[in-house]
Amino acid sequence: MSTAFDLVPLHMAPAGRTAEVAQLLGLPPDVHRLEELGLRIGAQVEIVQSGSPCIVRLAGHKLCFRDSELFRVLVRVEDRP
């Protein structure tokens, strides 16, 4: 079973890895906007570039996020096969 200690902020996930969105933290309008972009709990993302800006591939689209104090996306980085 996973714990909160397994979660890392999206921008800190290593490039080239796949991660599952585990938590969206922030004000409801900010979280809603992330969900509109497809960044929902359970979504699989590929980390293209970590840091700020953080670039992820989600459902065939690339999304770019800068480190923000308005919201946090916590992910569970998948183990390599």
C-alpha cells in the first residue's frame, strides 16, 4: 500500500519516467482548471522535463507547468520494469 511518503511534487519527478497523479492540492478553481486539462487523480503522465518549467506528456499532448504557490500536483513515480 502506498503512503504519502511515496508521493513527490510533479516538478520533482525524474525526466523520462511515468507517474500517476495521486493528489491535486489548491483552491477549488485551480484544481478544477487542472482537471479540465486532463490532470486528474489516476491520470498517467510521462515526465518530459522536470524542474520549472516542468513538461509532461498527457494523452498525447505536452503540457508545461511552472512551479506555483497556487496549486500542487503530487504524483507517484512508477518503478521501472
